[in-house]
Amino acid sequence: MAKVTGFRDRIEVLQGTLDLLILQTLAWGPQHGYGLSTMISTSSGNALQVDTGSLYPALHRLERQGAITAEWTKSEHNQRVRLYRLTAGGRRHLAAERSKWEQLKEAIAGVLTPPAGSKA
């Protein structure tokens, strides 16, 4: 499981959630690792901070699966960085993961919301 810093304590996210976050962030455009980490943090209102120890293994795994591609390039600060891009297969993977996430979200909401007439 991937580790992120959430609010005050370290929390572990569900397996596959980090992949979903990475794929969604890359759907907005190519990014290098630090940029991905920053965008995930910013997009989550700084609630999620992705450890490099979780981010880079996930990027390598997604690259091996063909969901993303990577190439070495120069950053805007003239530093050598690895730029990651979403592939067509990655877009399909993202759509499937988003669907699973929506189902999970609805299932959890159903459990957290007491049935009508029950005492919570």
C-alpha cells in the first residue's frame, strides 16, 4: 500500500488509489515526478503528500504495464528530468479505475448513512 501524509498522521491509501491519482494527474498533461507529487498535493488541498518511496515505484510499475510512457528531457530550469505521459491504454485504465472508485465511494456512503428509521 502507498503511504501518504494525511492531515496529521500517516495513512495508507487503498491499493490502486495511488495509481488512480497518478493517472488522473497525467490526464491533465505530461509531468515529471516532482510535478506529479506537487499537483496531487495541491489538488487535494495539501491533504495528500505522496512519498517519493511510493511515487517512483508506482510510476515504474505503471510504465511496465504500458499505462504511461517516460522520456528523459530538460526541465524549465534546465535540469534533466523524466517526463511521464499517459498512453491510450493508460486512459482506459484510468476510466476503469474511476468507475471502481465511484462504486466504492457509493458503497461506503451507503454504510455510513443509516437506513431510514434506524437509530444511528
